[in-house]
Amino acid sequence: MGSLFGRHWYATFDQALQMLRISDVGGSHTPLVGSWSRWGWAHPGPLQFWLLAPFYRVFGATGVLTGTAVLNLACVVAAVLLGYRRGGFRLAATVGLMVALLARASGALLIDPWNPWAAFFPFVVFLLLVWSVVCDDHVMLPAAVAVGSFSVQAHAGYLPMVGGLLLLAVTWSVVPIVRGRRDSAMRRSPTTKWLVIAAALGAVLWLPPIIDQLTGGNNLRTLVSYSVHPTEPTAGWNAAFGVLGGQVRPVGPWITGRETGLFGLTERTSVWPAMLTIAAVIAASWIAWRRGNGDAARLGVVALVATGLAVVATARVTGLFAPYVMHWWWAVAAIAMTSILWSAASALRSVRTRDAAMVVCLVGLLLNAGAMVRDLPQPLPFERLSQMIATVGPQTASALQRDRRYLVRGVDPATLSAAPHGLYFELERRGFQVFVDHDDLSSLTFGTWREASPATVDAMVMIIDVADLEKGAWTPPAGAELLATFDGYAVYLAPPPPV
């Protein structure tokens, strides 16, 4: 949050589309599904939008960055508290070091509301919550359902891991009840109560996308159909094991922050370094079990199950093999390494040696915190484009009339329409009647109520990448008026396009 003091952010790119949906919360178009996906469906649910809406109402667009930072900070604190709950100060220090390393590697992503990043730190907490349930701390089951639901609703890619690990947690809770079903005391056990609460909470959290499905939205069916019959080739097992090798090696991207290879795609390496880490998880868990520390051993089990599920999820990835698509690997690798450290520390005979290990973790945590403070302020999401909207937005608004309807268009291939999205949101935020053309994705990205035909508008607002002007790829239409320019962009007000 130190990156936000005294700064103002103007959303562009996908974040601008998210801001539109966040601004819809509480109105007649309150979102029932999540952020759009280029594959023709939306991510499953609106929890991220709903949680960030109060920050937007009070503090505007920059407040959404603050809200994202608050949610991530809450996840960091929750992770440390879960560590304390399971293993006292020693484990709290170990988990604190883990999340500090993750936070430093994440950098500016901690304040970015883009849904692939927003799902990440809740997933870290989810892994620890599942571990708590497997340690027979059944009161954590409803929390696991809630936090896991947030990650999946924000980014569908987390579904294999969250679904598989929730199945593990529920099975672990149900088996003792089934075995003792003739025992009336078992039927009245607290475990049964927490299972019922978790099921009820899950039903409530997933009610919005279910309502969307039942009222004709059809998003869940489209998403499931794509998962079963993808329209693009899946990555496959070779790619998945290559990512495993690059992510779960002893010093992986979750520590270094570097995970891309050629062309900025996720690096794939030999699987053997990851196999060494996995072997260490198994060995350390076995030793912990033999020494009587079942909780440490079970953390290793959760790490191994999460690793297997992450491989399956990665093998099913379609399209661009980019880091944001499979960011879950950082959490999986971090939990695997934490399980090794905790199992090894729990096997130490000397209390002084255990305390020394805790001090090492605390020193590492403080050093990472100091490095993060040194790196402030972090850049805002798409900061150059934010500055551009901050300049051209007011100039454009001063030339428009509130009783007229405007079609917003853009020529911005270099940033995949980031600038038009940002200008559209800025003008709508200022209260102008702005619309977009209908196309295959516009109803998903903007909403049908924001679509208009050329025949129903009074004028066009066009934001152009000046490079396309210079190359002759676009020329201003007759009667177009130049409204604003900034750093390679120009905004024109033009007559409505011909019908």
C-alpha cells in the first residue's frame, strides 16, 4: 500500500473492464459472473467484484488498488496466524518467511486487481486451510470453502487444485463419521456441524453464478463445455512436467520472481530438479511422521497432492503459455518448500537448535521486508497508459455534451485495445453516455447495455495510436476534430459512422 500514497491511478486494459463491472455492483446490472476470458466465457463468479466495490465507491479507481492490497495483506496475516495455530511461534516464523518471499517476488502484483493475480494469495491461504482440516482442525473447513471459492471465481484455472484439495479435506472429515455412523455421539460431533456449515456457505457463495445460469446467462455451461471440449490444443503432459521442473526446483521463481524464457512465455526445464524437491518432501514428511509430528507430515501430503493437481491443471492449459495463466505454481512450490523446512525443524532434538532455526526465519523475514520497503514505490498497473488517460480524459470530457450519445472506438493494436478500454471507463465514470460496437466479445467484456449501433449515436470518440496515423493505417474521417494528444496517442471527435 506504500506504493499508493499520494498517487492516482486510471484503469486501462483488462483492469478497465473490471472497473466497469465493479462499478455495476449494487445496480440493476450487478455482475453474477467474473472477469471476461478471451475464450468466450467469463470466469465463474463475482466475489472479487463484490468485495472491491466498497473501496471503489469510497475512493474511486485508486481505491480498488488499495482494496486489492488490503485483501492480499489480509491473506498474508491469515497465513501467519494459521502457522501459529498449527505450530506456534516457530511455524509462524517459517510461514512468515514463505509469504515474505512470495510478496517480494510478486512486487507490484500485490496491488494489481487483475484477476489472475487477485486469485493467488487467497490460494496460498487455501492450501494452509486444507492442511489444517487434514490435521483434524475441522473448524477451518468453512474458511477453506470460502477462500477456495474466491480463487476459483476469480480465475477458473484454479478449479482443479481447489476442487481436488477440497475433496481431500471433505473426505478426511467424512470418513471418521461414516466409520462411526452407528455412534450417536459421532453423528452429533462438531465435525458434522462444520461440514454442514461449509456446505451451506458454499451454496451461498455460488448462488450468483447459478442464478446467472438459471436466468439465461449460460456462462457455467459454456465454461464446462470449453473445459471438456477446448477449441484450442491443450499444453499436454510434456509441457506440464517441463513447467514442474522450472517451478518446483529448490530455488524457484516464487523466490527469484523470474520464470519466463524465450518470448516471455513460461520457462520449461528438465524435471529432475523438481524431482529432488519432491523427494525431499517425501523424505522429510516420513521422518516427521516417525518422530511423532503428524501435522508436519500431513503438510507434506498436502504439498504432494497440490503438486499433482497443478501438473494436471497445467496439462489442460490452452492458448498462450504465459506465466499469468498458471501462477498457482508459486503457491504450490512455496508450500512444498515450507513442508520440507517445517518437517526438518520438527525433527531436531535440541530445543535450542529449533529456536535458532526460528531466528534464521525471522531474520530472513525482516530482510525481505526491508528489501520491499527499499523497492517502494512500485509501479502502478500500466502506469504509462494511466498517465495518458489522466491527460486526455479531462480534455476529451470538456469537449463532450452530457445529453448526447457517443460511440467509443480505438485503433491501438500495440496494447490490445488497452487505451480504448481506459478512455471508455474514464468517460463513463464522468457520467457521459458512451457505448461500444457490438462484436463477438462485447457483451462479455462490456455488457449488452453498453452496446450501440452507429445509427443510435450522435458522434464517435476515437483514440488512436499515432504510429498507425504515421504509417497511413488509419486516417481521420471527414469532419473529425482533434481533442487531445499524449505520448503517442490522439483522441478525435468525429461524426457518427455511416450506417
